[in-house]
Amino acid sequence: MIYNFINSKLLKKIYKLIPYKYNLKFRNNLFKFLYFLLPSNSLEFEDIKLKRLIDKNYTDIKYSDIQIFDIGAGHPKIHSNTYKFHKKGSSIVAVDANQDLLNIYKKVRPSDTCIFAGISTRKAEELKYYKLEPWELSTTNKEWYRYAVDKLNANLIEVLDVPSKTLEDIINENYDKNKKIHILSIDIEGTSGEVIKTYDFNNYKFDILVIEKDSLQSNDLENNYDIQLEDKFNKYFVRI
């Protein structure tokens, strides 16, 4: 019932009535109460599903043994796949192109590594970032931006130039080989599949991948991953 309310058209209409600069504060206070009543901070219980996959496929794993790369991290609590892991001692590398969200992130989760960047498939100094309301639909993909505005009734707040990094650069700079389990979660509207296909999995191993749904299949990945779960928004790959 609570999740139906979170995804309801009524709540989306309320968001649109609130100016953008106050919207994040409103959501933060609302969801602080709602998530107190829920076992998960994720939109589709992704955090619970991740923990179940770890327990199913690996033994004697503590939260402190886990490192998660959260690409397109968004808000530190609202619809977060990693907040529960953060609270229990996992190492989180959070990447997002929304500076407003990262400012909140640094205050709420100061022990995490926060990186302000858009993810590109090639070396580039900057990317165009289409900042939308709701912020979950913001993107660096022009086609996705047009789709979100035309079909999903998103509102364009502004277009910004943001720093650009490749997925490989971020992983090279932050991968902790001392951790037993490495998880890669990617939710960057319109480009998740494109980005993951360009990454060389021979360099660094990831045990579990959580990838925003698109045309990505297990045979697109080089290290013999198997799709073990699928929900409304994501596919969950486990390394065989």
C-alpha cells in the first residue's frame, strides 16, 4: 500500500506543484517518514534482493566485506539501492551528475566516496546534463530527455555542462581488491546498457551486476554472467 502511494499519480502531481528548489526537501521529509515504516529504501526492494543474491551465492560474507559502485546514485536515502548497505558498513562509491543530490549525499553519508560526474563511453571533458523534474529521470542522453519530456511528462529544469568520466576510470581509481564481494549498480537513464557494454570486465571482477533494464542480455557480458533476477526496472546478473 505504501509503495503504491510512492508511485501514485497523485504524489507526482504534488511534486509538480512544488518549486524545484523546495522539492528535494519536501521529498526528503516525506520519505524519511515512509521508509521508517518499510523494510527497504529501494523503489523495487533492490537492496533486499541484492542481499538475498549474496546469501544465495556466497558464504560467510559480512557487510564490511562488500564494495558497491553505485552509478547514478541519486538521493542518499530516497529510492536508494545502497543506503541499507551503507548503514551496515559496506564501502560505497556513489557517482551522479546532479550536484544538488550529491551535496545532500555528502551530508547524509560522509563516509562514502562521492564523485560528481556524468558517465561517458569515451574520453570527454564534459557532457550535457538534462536536469529534469522528477530528478530520477535526469539524463545525459538527449533522446531519453526528449522521451521523458514528451511521454513521461517530465519538466526540464535546466541544461548543464558536467564533468565527464568513463566507467573504467572510476573503477580503476576506486576498486578495493581487499573486499570479498564487488557489486556494480548502474541506473543512468537511457545509457546504462551502452556503458556496460564498453567496459572491459577482464580488468576488474564484479560478482553481481544490477543493470537498468534495456536490451542488455547475459551474452552481452564477457565474464559469463547469469541473469538470476529481474524486476520492473532492473536485471540482476551473477558471475558464474
